[in-house]
Amino acid sequence: MTSLPPLVAPSPEPLTPEELARYSRHLALPGIGIDGQRRLRAARVLVVGAGGLGSPALLYLAAAGVGTVGIVDDDRVEASNLQRQVIHGGSDVGRPKVDSARDAIAEVNPHVRVRVHEHRLDESNVLDVLAGYDVVLDGTDNFATRYLVGDAAEIAGIPCVWGSIFRFQGQVAVFWARPPVGEGVVYRDVFPEPPPPGTVPDCATGGVLGAMCGTIGSVMATEAVKLVTGAGRTLLGRLAVYDSLDLTWRHLTVRADPARVPVTALLAGDHAYESFCGVTPAVDAEPVAAAAFTGPTTDGRLAADLAQVAGEPGPTPTSLTARELADRLADPGDDVLLLDVREDWETRIVGIDGARVVPSGVFAGPGADAALANLPRDRTVAVLCKVGGRSDRVAALARAAGIDARNVEGGILAWARDVDPALPTY
């Protein structure tokens, strides 16, 4: 890919003496200079996610003098964020991330206008949000939002700087369906289908090296600056892969898939992107007729309830809510076994009294048969992890071995939310 022309025209006003002093190190750079700095001042950059990648990207975009920075995030700051989300501090715990990030940017550069979007992007709002920006940085940690942002950026015709991190590795790329020079490449060209649900652990499960977030997030900010100013050669057409343990970078060439149908509209329907990625969104319970369900369902508990409505014996439920687990544990006549499959360090942060702790990795290793053999066949086994992913896999293995195993939906976080809000979370 050849160098791209500047994405943004220079702001009409000259730089003030204060700005000349602030950005003097930029002004001396070939490819940026006075005009490039005025382009940055006129630029509108949206950052999706004020987390591990968004934090350093936001700070460096603000320090670079990007005139308008948008922040999309609907989460609040937690203590476990502080290991890598450097835009937030200890005093911000409990605050909305967009507010914490906005205040930090004001300290870095009061000349930057910050627009906050304290909501989760979905099919109903993503195009309206992106419409006000020149470039979007995607620092999200779930596949549904990545496909949503990628499709919306293709429809809007704006470049998307994408980053991803896991454990000790990170990836960065620039996607743009219709660049002014050369051939476009979008997220779906490289990742046409999401991985099967549960096959890729999230950072909460697999971990992530905090300092590496700074490396990847800074590269994302650098790519945005290059796009705005036209400096250098962007990552459009290349996927940069970083290994922090070996301290190596690899560049993989990526090209448009000639067989791919261009995206001209978002996937239709509520929660369409969650469904596309195999994620079942939580829904409010409401009365429903069994006849309304004409197709198969993967929710064993719902299938059992509907079968009872129809007067038929249903399959054994495969899950239960945190509230249902609490009721069963409180019933002296119910001999349910609580199996906590989190790591030992996680249980020391927060746990439920009486749980049997066996990390999920045991059920995937050479000791799996012995671990399953130690589970009772004459009582229900409620399997718990942090948010429900690991426990769902272990529960499925246990059911295949003839055990009445049920996944606790939402894990310990759902327990803390719905049963005991005084418990710490992580």
C-alpha cells in the first residue's frame, strides 16, 4: 500500500503562540509540521472503549492535539482495570469510564474537545455516532462489537484502526473500505466469521500483560495521526502482530476478499451481532405461549419450562441463575454441590462458602477423567466461574459423563449483582 493523502483538511485558523509552543516537537517533523498540526486540530477521532487499548490511545491523541475526541463506553471503573487502563486512577473507581477519561484528557490538553457517548454501541445507534467522526479506533474486547464497528465504518466510508490484545500478544491493523489510493481492506476480509463461542478466552480469563496495552494502544494512536496528516505509510493492507515476550513484530499482508459481498447495511434485528457471534443476550422474562416456539432451542431450562406448559416431560435443565442457586443452597433438603472452576487466586478475591474448587484447566488436561469421576452422579452439580464461559464448558463435559451439571449463568459476578451486592468484584 502506498502512502495515503491526508484525511483531514487543515483548520482555517493559524496556530496560536501557545499551540506553537505546545506542539513544537511535532512542528519540526517532516510530514507533519504546521499544516499537519492544523489537520490534527481539525480532526474528529472516535475511540470505542476506554479500556486497556483506549486508555493510551486517548491520552496520546489528546497530547497530539486532535481537536475533537469521542469516547464510547458504558462501563464503570473497577479496581481490576487499573493494572492496564492507565487513563483511570484509584479515585475513579466506581465512576463512568467516559467521565474519568474526559477529566484525564482535560489535564493532558485543555484544547481538546471531548464528546462522551455513555452507551453501548448497537445496531440502533452506531451509524449516528460514527457519522460525526473522520476515523474510528476500535479497542473493544468482544467480537460482536468488532463486527458492528467494522460494518458501520465500511458503510460510513471512514477508516477503522483496529487493535486486539491477549496475554503477551497484540495485533494492529487499519481497515478502510474505500481509501482514496489503493485497494481497500476491511475487518471481514481478514476475519470473515467469528470463532465458535467459548473457543477464545477473554482477557479476564486468559489475562493480559498491562504494559503491552500501552504498546498496542500507542500504535493505534500513531496510525490515527498518520491517517489524519498523511505522514508515512499506514497499516492499511498489513496486520502487525506483536509478541512482547520475544519483543518481535511481524507484518502479515492482508488483501480484500474478491468473493466477499460489500456491506451496505447493518445486520437486521435486535441483538443481531450478538446472534451472529453466537452470543445469547440476556432478555427480560415475560409470559409466552409454548406454541410461539416452533424451532429448537439451546436453552435447556427454557425448553423444560415450555414442555411443562405443554404437559410433556422436558429435558433436564442445563443452567440456573444466581438467584436460583442461592435458593437451592438455602434449602436444607436440596443437596446441590457447588463446583467453582475458577483459579485459586480468583477464589481468594471472592467466593461462595462451601464451594468445591477445581480449576477449569483440570477438566481439559490429563486429570480430566479423575476430576469427572470425583463428581457425584446422584445430585445436581452447579458449576460456577467468573462470568459463565469456563463453567459452561465444564458443565457440558460433566453432562456428557452422565452428571446433572448446570452452568451458573453470569458466574460470580451475577451472584454479587443479584444475591450479595456487598461482595467485591474483579
